[in-house]
Amino acid sequence: MSAWSDRSYAWRRTLALASARPGGFLLGIVLCAFALAIPLLLAALLHSAWPWSARLQAGPEIALFVAPGTAPRELDELKGRLAALDGVTSVRLIPRDQAYAELSKRAGLAATPAMRSNPLPDVLVARFAVATAPDVIERGATATRAWQGVDAVQSGADWHRRLTAMGRAAGRILLVIGALATALIALVLVIAAQGQVQHHSRETALLRRVGARTAFIVRPYAYYGALTLGLGAALSIAAVVGAQWLIGPPIAALAALYDQAWAWPQPPAWVPAALVGAAAALGWTAGWLGARFALRQVDAM
């Protein structure tokens, strides 16, 4: 038989397997879809929340409280040295009068002659890039504490270290969930292919007696696995889109409370196509392996 006729027979046999047990075939597609939809939805949430959190916290900061009586020239020198630190993207000065006015406004204090004494110092705030390592921020804060004209330093390295650890943990958890879901799906497809080969053991034995090659026998089961997981991946993408439509408005309303805009990621068209293709390839591999293992057992009988 030619390669085309071999594959044509395999596809006909695959469709026959699916139509023989349509309920099991559809159930397999749905189960694969749900198993894939969970990590996909979590990935979409993290991808959308990352730039939002970056806008909410534009970057870690250290604040230098300048000693009283520091001359403007010395203040400018401190600002220049602060801007030269590794990872610093911007430096801003908060004058003591501005800080006192904002504090009074927030506290609801009225400006009276008895309250004109301002105990607050000038503050220099250095903002670092979001991707700056916490150790770099801590080294910068330690160095500035020894500068002349600096009374105290407040560092944001601690919360940045916690945020970085949370991001890494979330990424690792998502990776583990995705790997477990993929492994579970592959295992189920392997077992399903084994069961199908054993269920059709008489047909398999007959094909062996007429000289059918191993690849010819197992190919329909590999196609069955590819079709199941490929359709499951397509259904999971549709499920994720539906979930985004349902939970998008409340998330957008929550983001609006922080004066932020929320938008789901819009990947290019090749991303879902590649996902379906990769799922079909995984399903083909699982079906092929399961059928090969079962075929060895049938041959040994």
C-alpha cells in the first residue's frame, strides 16, 4: 500500500473508532478541554495583571531624609549621586514645605500661626527599575546611609523582595500546574489507546497474520489521540474566552477603583493555532505509545 492509502485508511479507522463510542470520544474531548483551560486561564490572568501591578507600583524606591540646614548646592549633589546609583531610573525632590502641606491636608489640619513650625525634612526619592534585584536596592540604600547630609534612609527593598518572590512562586506554581495537567492528559490518552487496542485484539491479531506493519496498526490510535487532544485544546481556548467574558467586568471594576485600566491579553493568531498543533502532536505521541505498548502485549499472547 502507498503512504497515502495507509494514512487514508488510518483516518477512516480513526473516525470509525470515534463513531463507535461517540459518548466516550466527546467525554475525552471535554475532559482534555477542562484540564487545559485551567492553566491557560491562570496564565492569562498573570499576563494581564503583571503590567497592571507594574503601573500600580512603578518600581521600588529608597527615600533619603536630608539633614536640616543642608544647602541647595549640597542637595543637588546628593540628587546627582543618587541618580548615579545602579538601577535608578528617576530621582525626585519632595521639599519639606510641600510635604508638610500635603500632610496637613490629609490630616485635615487648618493652617494656623501656632502650627507654622515645620518639623519635616527635605526628602529625595530614587525610583529603581521594576526588574532591579532587591540586593542591588539594598546595597544602594546602605551606601547612601554613609553620605554626608543624610539623616536617615528608608528602603523599599523588603516589599520588592516579597513581590519578586511572589511573582516567582506564582510562575513556578503555574508551570507545575501546566506540567501536571499535560502529564495527566498524556497518561489518560496512553491508557485509552492501550484499552482500544486490547478491545480490538482480534482485529489486531488478524492484521498481524496478513503481514501488517506495526506502524500501520498503531497509526489509527495515534490519530485518535491527536484528534481528541487537538479538539480538546480548541475547546479549552473557547472556554477561556468565555471565562474572560464572564469575569472581565468585575476585574475591570476593581481595577477602576485604583484608577487603572484592565484588559485581557490579545495574543496573535498563531498562538492559539500553535497551542492546538502542539496539543495534537502530544495526543499523537500518547496514542502511538499506548498502542505500541498494547500491541506488544497482544503479540505476546
